[in-house]
Amino acid sequence: MSIRQGVRAGWRDRGMPSGDYMTQGKEIGFIGIGRMGAPMTKRLLDAGYAVTLFDKNTEALKALEAAGASIASSPRAIADKVDTVLLSLPTPAIVEAVGRELAEGKALRTVIDLSTTGPKGSEVLAGILAPAGIALVDAPVSGGVAGAAKGSLAIMAAGDPERLAETRAILDCFGKVFIAGDKPGMGQTIKVINNLMSVTALAIASEALVLGKASGLDPDRMIEIINASSGRTNATEDKIPRFVLPRTFDFGFALELSDKDTRLCVEHADALGMPMIVGSAVRQMLKIAMATQGRQGDLTSIIRPIEDWMGVEVKGGGAKS
């Protein structure tokens, strides 16, 4: 069975129509080949798409070029070549700058923004693209690098329903698509809300476990009890057992990116006149962690300054050191 046949069969198994719904072989562009962009591009290539890439980090492009992707000299060059471009970029400012280049393209019709830019950033990007007749599909993702590689991401899509239908096959390559709304920015809103909730769970779990350790409790036993009780969260079930207790701190998401996402959420709330008391406190915790662990420090290292204050380590029995 060919890749294309396998993908078609997979869609039938998932109750999805084939035929016109599919876009295998169609040329698309992808800009931003970082931790998330690289595995997502590989999934597109495996699904039969012809992908043209751009990233300022030319080293990041080599493996994907060897896998069959084409390389463009600029975002504008991609926008002159294909009608659909995906973005996976780190900040709203970079997304905006790339968007201005894309708006000058001759072939581009649709931009799918997989980045986390916040609702305001999505509004700005849509405003840049619309005068050129280019539609924006706002589609931030959640699930991390592992989810990008496995195709198990949650995609929070928003935009014109017809354009969402046209691009659905592309998004299905990455995981499960949830329609957040019919306007760009609605996907961004739920994404930054989700990310704030996630980092909040990690921050309070970190404080609680340091308190327990300082009180003489065993970290492994604490996690076992919490995960059988009402205090369990994704942080206690996944991040802390996998990356804190073993002392590896290699979840793969930088503190500065979490700070950016939290800021975008708090700023959106502020624009609506809503105080984010807990969210603002979490931002302060992230600032402290960046000051002590570095901006590129792993998100799970948010526990380390709290440990330092108390002179303890939340170390599991299986930790190597």
C-alpha cells in the first residue's frame, strides 16, 4: 500500500470523506522549522504533500531537504509559488513581519498560523493579509514536540468555515482538530487560556511538593497519593514524574515561551477589563525562574528556585544523581 493509499484508508477509518476533501500532492509552504515545525513538516511529507520551507536557520532545513522538501529563499518566494502557507513561529512580532512579506505574494490564498500569538496578534495578522485577499486560519496547537511527531496534537482552529473545510486535510495530519469559532483569534484565545491553566498547575504543584519535601515527605509517595486524589493534574501525572523527579528537566519547552503565552493571556484579560490575579502571580513565578534558570531554561525547572529557597530537592528514587 502506498503512503497516499494508506492516508486515504486512514481517513475512511476515521469517518472522513476522501476525494475532493484530500489535498495530497498539493504544494504548500511551511515557515518556521523549529522544535514543532520540523516534526510537523515530516508528517506533511509522509502524507504526500510537496512542501516548500523557509527558516533563517539553514541548518534546520538540511534534514527536511534530504527527506524531500524544497527550500525557498524567503517567505515572499513561497507566497509567489503556493496558495497555502503554514506558520510555526515563536513570537507575535516575527509572525507579523513574515505576514507582511507573505501579503506581497502572487499565489497565496490562505495562511494557517500554528503559532501562539494571542488574539491580538491574530487580529493584526488577519488585518495584514485581508487587503491582499488572503484568508487567515487561526490554528494554534497543543501537545508539545512528542505530539507533533506522533500526530496527536490538539489543533484549536478558527476562521471562515469554508476556508477551514478547505484546509482540514492539512490540519488532520497533525492530530485532532477542534473548531473554536468562525473568526481568527478565537483559536488563539482558547490556546492561551489552556497554556495559562497548564503552567499554573505546574507552578502550584511545584510549590506544594517543595513544601511536602521540606516537611519530611517522600516525593515519590507524594505523587502517588496526589494522583489518586483530587489534587492530580497533568503536572503531577506527567511533567513532574517524567522530568522533575528524575532531575532531567528536559520537557522541551522554554521558560520564556511559557512566559510569552502567559503574558498574552493576561493582556487579553486586561483588554476586557478582567483582573487575572492567579495568572499574574504565575507570571511572577515564571520571571523568577527565568532570572535563576535562564530564559531558555526548561519549563519544568520552575521548581528549582523554590527548592533553593527551602534548601531541598524534589528528587525521585529513580533519579540518577
